[in-house]
Amino acid sequence: MKLPLAYYQQPDVVALARDLVGKYLFSRIDGVLTGGRIVETEAYAHIDDQACHSHLGRFTKRTRVMYEAGGVAYVYLIYGRYALFNIITNVAGKADAVLIRGLEPTEGLAEMQLRRGLARPARNLTAGPGLLTQALGIGVQHYGTDLTGNLIWLEDQQEPIAAADIVASPRVGIDYAGTDAALPWRFRLQGSPWTSPAK
């Protein structure tokens, strides 16, 4: 079942990031279906989180989509080459987001390998936020995409994950965020080979 807009517009971004582990992310780019099960996420809150792009109400050309109602894509580049896929959550004006960091591939493996230049499925197919977007064909051109449409969407396939199987730890690569860098807002499916290699 495709996740409805109401799902994304819940107020607790941390709870949502945890709940997204086990949901499925799909894309249909150039008519080709690719996707898989989400195994790693990170939460970013607009209040009291120095790691969030919208911290202190920052509003720029890049962050403007964060202020829309939840259920749209926030895609931006890092290092000038990797597109990172985030889901905007909460209601309009409350600029929260969840970064998708790891994906267990289940659909369109051949196409994903082609996009990633891999001869066979391996961890570096989708185990990392910049890798999974390449595999799914998601780029900055998908900034603002409605996640209830037919281009990029998420599904609940009724595969509940036990709380004990989700590992909470600090987020990755946000040393600039001061004490907020230690917040345990990164969620991973325990034992999954498809989580990102970052510690």
C-alpha cells in the first residue's frame, strides 16, 4: 500500500524516521521500476537540531521545499556529485526531514547495477545515501517531487520490524552540529548487510 500524505505529516520526525525502517522506497524512472526495503534512516528536526538545514528558520533556494507540507522529496548534492534523498515531514512551515541512508534492493536489480556500474549485486549497490539514489535514478531534478505520485513513492508492505531489531545511534558526518551531533537519531535494521558502512 502506497503511504498517504497523512503519514508524512505526523509531527514527530524521530518516531517517523524509526518507523520508516522496513518500509519500501520505489522509483519509476524512464519507465523502469527499481526499489527496495529501507534499512537505514536519519531524522532532522527544525527545532533544537543544529544539523538540520532549516535550523533557526534558515530559508534559502535549497531549503524552501522543507517548508512545504510533508510528503515531498528534498534532494540535494554533497561533494558536488552525490544526490541525497530526504523526505519532508510534518505540516507546512515545520521543516523536518528524514534522510534515507540504506536500502535492501528488491526490484530492478539489473537496472540498479547498470546505473551503479557494478557487475553483480554488492553492498555498495545501495548501502549509503549517495549510492542508493544513483541506483534508483534519483537526482536533484526530483527536488520537490510528490511522494504519492508514480515517479518516486513509498509503500507499507506490512512487514513490521520489532523494536529490538532497530539500532539507534548518532547521525553521520555532522560534527558541525555541536552537542546535537550526539543525538541518537540514526536508525538501522540490525544485522542488515545493506546499511551504510559509516560507523
